Amino acid sequence: MPIKDLFTHNRAWAAQMERERPGFFSGLTQQQRPKYMWIGCSDSRVPANQITGLEPGEVFVHRNVANVVVHSDLNALSAIQFAVEMLKVEHIMVVGHYGCGGVQAALDGTRIGLADNWIRHIQDVRDRHRSLLDTVESHERANALVDLNVIEQVVNVCVSTVMCDAWAKGQKVTVHGWAYGIHDGLLQDLRMSVASTDAIEPLYRAAIEGVLAARKPA
Ligand code: CO
């Protein structure tokens, strides 16, 4: 699609929205009140709003290569803090996707360039779960690492100062781990939905066992 068509589509979309729901855009100028925060991969095949049927104003989005949440990443942490403390989102979902190039590169040890240092975080996940990954068949290994990466990043969100403080104050926020299939368009719940600091450990262990149960050869 030529780049000028993006403006043509934009004008048509804005006009259609306003025609179907007069006042839609002026309503959004007041304040965003999304209930959801999406932390996903930058991959162009995983658009948060379209997949979930959420409209402008309904989901606060942070995306990076392979949906990684690192404790020193001020970008991700600032987004999480804003979402939790200012917007008061009720749910944060960390969403990985099958067929993720970043996860595949981490699994294979492929050198890409600067991003190797980012992907190193996923290799840490790989190395931590080496024995589990060795028990699943090779064609399932990348999918298993997608799941494990999501579960580990959910933990990283949960142990952040932002979430520790929010839960200590009694704020109701649940952090979820999901995985999306670019091959079928479907979201899977990895059963890692954490609503308190105490729940992290047992849910983590159950979710890891769930990955093994789902992926190990029959
Ligand atoms: Co990806």
C-alpha cells in the first residue's frame, strides 16, 4: 500500500466513526480510562486492539521486541507506572506470540546485531528452563519458550516496585500471561493470572508445570 493511502484510509475511517457514533472523538479528548494494559511484541502481526476488539481509549499499549520486561527498562516501567497509578488499569496482560522471531533467535543463538543484547534476556529464560526445554520435542521447543518467556515476564511485572506498591495499598490489578497464535488468530490463557504478591510463587510453579504438560510428548 503506498504511503499516501494511509492518509486516505485515515480520513475515511475517522469520517465513518464519526458518522456511526457522533461525538466519538470529542468524547476521547476528556480523558482516557482504559481498564487494560497490553504488554506485547512489536511484531506487525499482533495488533492489540484488533485482536481483542478493543477501541481507541480501551487499552494502554506497550510493545517491544519479544515482549520483555526488564527491571532497568525505564520505558516499560514508566508505562506500567502510568497505567497502574494514573489510569488505574484493572488488568495487565503480557502477551507473547507463537512464531516470534525474537524468541526463535534466542533459542537458536542467532546473532542479529544490537538486538542480541535485548534477546539475551530471553536466553536467560531459555537457560533457566533448559531441562524442561530438553524434554519437549524440537518442533515444540520454540512454542514452549514463547510460553516460558511470557510467564517469566509476568513475574517481572509482578515484582516491580510499581506492582509491589499497588498491591500493598490494596489496589485491584491482575497481571495475566497470554500467548497469541499468528497462525490461527487465537489468544491462549497461560493460567498465570496474578492478583497479589503472595500468589506469584504458587501460580508461577503451576504455570511452568502447565507448559511442560502441554508440550511434552505423549
Ligand atoms: Co515477536
